[in-house]
Amino acid sequence: MRHLLIIYLFLVPLVLPADCRNLAPAQGVPAPQADEWTLATLNLWRLRDTRKDSRLDEPLSAAVLNRRIQALADFIAGPLQAPHMLAVQEVENRELLEKLTARLARKGHHYRVVLKEGNDPSGMDVGLLYRQPVRIASVSRLFAEQGFHGHSLFSRPPLRVTVQDPRQWQLVIVHLRSARGLHKPQVHGKRQSQAALLANWVGEQDGPLVMAGDFNTTWDAGRFSASYERFAESGLFNLWQRLPEPERYSFRHRCRPQALDHIWVSADLKMSVSRVAASRGNVGRYDSLYGSQGVAPVSDHDALVVYFSAKK
């Protein structure tokens, strides 16, 4: 047993992912102009509290949580330029987002929080931070009761937000099923069912609509792209197309760039988009991420930001 332990201690560091080479330097996004308002999406890399609520929960220590909250506040207020709306994924509860907004308030950015608990056995949810001039009319979950082979189809039900100002539109925040176990028919089927249900729902909607979040799929990646291709049939416009091809990524899988995080807009909002930007400095820095426990960098995803013109 002792020899096995020694072998384990030597091998584990070898299998942990290392920082990728030739990464783009850390870079924030441009500040919005006076006539623009912004929406960003960011995966918070399993932001948890200090309590163990389930078998799959891995709580943080109070010290690590404090550092992570501060680092996220610095990132949102700094490189992300305090977007007017920030769609977030992989956060355990509303309390954590309220801690984050309290830190942001110290920096002069006063956000409100939207989060509804989902079905994820490990406790992960999607949520929204928003600030003036944004006003929210209503919030609900989509497909929260939809089943799939005896379980919930959506562990993290899409969050539907009806926005009243600065214009009337619907925002849906998603975090779809990961590709872990994609070789299994049930995993592939679940990803396809999620994409199809959302695409069909989009087809039934009238008026301006935005879908944002971690879709866990991208284009031109074989079987991994099947759910992307199915959702693309919804007719929404993918805003990565507004960036040069080399910039179309928000994640690195085995150091290869991928666009997992997407913002899609309906045709009646497309003309309101003045520009799109992606932050840099998170993806591909695995050693730094694990070594700092999510402080520097703050996530394994980069953020995607869309700028809407208030004049259109």
C-alpha cells in the first residue's frame, strides 16, 4: 500500500492540466459609450459557499471564498467594465451573488440579483446581476419540470427574464448539459433534447429575444457540435459572427480554443448590436486556476460581451 501511495503522489501532478502555451495576454473589454448598454455572460467556475449540502457538494473554506468573491468583484468592475447585465453560470445560491454585489457596491456599482434554484444534485445554478438603467418585469424558470429517463431534463433550468428597460425584450440564461460521457447514447440524447426543446420554444416567441450562457457546445467539432447545430435551427443570430475568426473562443479544451459560451439574438435585436467583445486572461491557465483556487484567474472561461445601442 505504501508503494502504491508513493506512485500515486508522483503520478497525480503529471495528469493535472498545465497552462497552455502562446496564450493571448490578459485583456479587458472596452468601456461602453454613453449611448450603449451591455450584456455579458461568464461561467463562475463552480462558485460554492462554505457548507456541505449534498454528497456532491465540495464547499470552500471561508478564506478561499472571501478571496474568490473579491477577485470576481475586481474582475467584473475592472476588465469587464461593470456590464449592465451579467448572466452567470455555476453559482451555488443567491447568497453568494449577494456577497458579490456587496463587494461591487464598494466600488460604486450597485447591482441587483436574480436566481432561482434548479435541480442540479451538486447545487449549481444560473443567475443574473443587473444594474441601472436595466429594469426587470418578471422572472421564471423554463422546463423545470421536464423529465428525461426518470430525471430532470435540465439540471439547471433556463432562467427566463422579462426586461422592461432600457427596452422591452426577453433574456434566457442557460447552462446546458456538459459533454462528459458524450459517447453514451443517453448523454448525447439529453444534449439533443435540451437543444431541440429550446429551439422549438424560440420559434414560438414573438418580440425581441436574447439567449445567453454556457451552451457546452460549439461548431465544427463532430458529435460535440450536434446540439449546437440543433439549436442553430432556432433562427437566432450567433454574435460570435461579429468577431474575427481567431477571436471566436471562450474556452480551451486540451489547449484548443472553443466557443462554449454564446449570445444569440433575434432578428429584431440584431440591428441594435453596436459591437461584441471577449475578455482574455482566464482560459488555458489551468495551473494558475487550480493553484490559486479560482482567484487568479477567476474562471476557466473568458467572458463574452455584447454592446447594444440605445438609439436603435
